[in-house]
Amino acid sequence: MKETSTSSKRNIPKLIGYFIAMAVLVLIDQWTKFLVLRDLAGGKVVTPLPHILQFRYAENTGAAFSVLTGRTMFLSALTAVILVIAIGLLLFEKIPGVLNQVSLVLMVSGGIGNLIDRVHRHYVVDFIEVLFTKFAVFNFADCCVTIGAVLLILSTLLSFRKDTKSSRD
């Protein structure tokens, strides 16, 4: 009979929480895109914060900032491979630290949300547009990826700072 370690059992609730969080974030992303398709696809624009923020329908066949425009199949395949690797790293607990894990959950959620669009529609639905600067139109999934990346950078900097401080002591 094979024994399981206590630490593995303790991490199962955390993993379940991460996957529930991913599901919720993907659902929010898909729900917002559904609303945009239903309400804004005809060219309507909603401006909740004049000169700051508006919502308008846009189709993106590329990646961030329309990089690789028209390469939907390539982007879909690449995203799928990256997602499988990232989910595997999370499942097999290869990512140390809660902040790193949360950042990965956010990035995976955003990746799944945009992958659903690429596979289902052959483009990603974007709709959030900042008006106070020239910037790309984006969506909730992109926000998840960006926040996750920022958290990962922050975690890396904090870890580097901690390692540097402990090596001086």
C-alpha cells in the first residue's frame, strides 16, 4: 500500500481553490464577451468615464497589441501548449510560493478565456478602451494575464531582495 504525505493532502484544497478561481475568471471573461457581442457588436459605444474609459467591440486575430495578426491557428496551438505546461506545473506543485501560484492562476485563466475565443470564433473579442492615451483595445482575459505577469515580476523582485538580504547577513 502506497502512503501519501500529509503535505500533499494539505495542498489539495488549495489546488481545488485555484481551479475554482480559474473557472470563475474564465466565466467572467466569457460572460463579458457575450454581453459585448450582444450589445456592442453593431458599432455601439458605451463611455462610462468620458475621456478615460469606453467599451467598444473589436476583433483581434492576433496576440497582444495585434502581434501575429491573422495567425489564429498558430496562436491557438501555442497557447494550448503553454496552458498544458502551466496547468501541469500547478498540479504537480512545481511553482513555489503562493504569489507565484496566484500569478499563474491569473495568467492561465486569461489564456483559457482568449483560447476559447480563438477556437470558437477565430478571433478574440476585445472591448475595453482607455481614452487618455493611445493604447490597444483589450478584454478581461488580457487584464488577468497582465495582472498575473505583474504579480510574477513582483514576486521575483521580492524573492531576489530576500535572497540578497539573507546573503549579506
